Amino acid sequence: MSARQRPTDVSLALTDLAALQALSQGNISALGILYDRYRAAVSSFVRRATNDASDAEDIVHATFMTAAKAAATFDGRQSCRPWLVSIAARLLHRRQRGLSRWARALRELTVRERGRHTDPHRQLSARDEVQRLSVALERLSDAKRIVLLLAESEGLSSQEIAEALRVPVGTVWTRLHHARSDLRRYLDRKDES
């Protein structure tokens, strides 16, 4: 095995926990390993939350810098992806740039469907539904919207969301229940779109 292959082999074999332990001990190269593994996942979450590409990259960068500082607090689970996404969620929550960015991110979903050949009437209907959902999400409070996105888009458990936002799990359940209820109520109002 050549010397050029060893760093790759080591980085592939290094678990998230081992990388975070190394990072907490000052080994900054471990941050590169985690960045390579999870940048796309964190970036995907952040891009759904904001439509400003430069802002998204800033948040992704800040997420990994925050993770480097907080490496010693990692709880040891198999994957640090939920932990990193939760850091990004806290950073997004702190920024609170306004509800319009959430709406723009949802509108991007319609752009991704361009390559598919579908009935134009169905496409218009789908765009209308995305618009209605966008408007309904805008009406949710930041706290409810973030919990809903972490649960529905990122697939985080209530416990993971509670840890990410540093709130009791009961608060997550309450926010999630009210977010879903409010969203249903807003979407049921056909005259508001």
C-alpha cells in the first residue's frame, strides 16, 4: 500500500465519534473528514431553509466551525449528521431573516421538476399547491416552522429536535402538533392562496 493511499484509508475507517474526539483534541484535519462526509447533507438542509446561496454557504461554514468548537459535546451516536443538522438549524433560527426565504425555497421545488414530462394542467396545479403550501408555511411562527422542517424534511426524531434546539421534548411535541394543525387549517382555506 502506498503512502498516498493511507490517508484515504484512514479517513474512511475513522468513525464520526473518533473524528470528533480527534477534533476535540486539536487535530483539525478531522474536521475535513467530517466536512467531506456531511457537507452535502448540511448544505441540502440549509438550502431548503434559505434561497440565498452566499448565505447558505456562510451557514454551512459556520456549522462546521461551530462543530469544531463543540466537538467534545458530541453524544457518541453512530452518525453525527443529525447533530450537524441541528447546529445548522440553531444557526438558522438565530438569524431569523424572515419568512420569505422559506417560501422561495419551496418554490424551487417546482423548478426541479422541469425535466419531467407531465400534463401542463397537472404542472400548474402542482405549482398552485406549492404556492399554497408556501403561503401556509409563511404564516407559521419561526419556532413551529423549524420544528416541522426538522421533523418532516430532515427526518429527525422529537428527541433529536429537542437536543438540537435545546428545548424540552414536550415543547417539540407541542410545536409540531400546533404546526401541523395550523398548516392543515391554512391549507383548508381555499380562498387564501
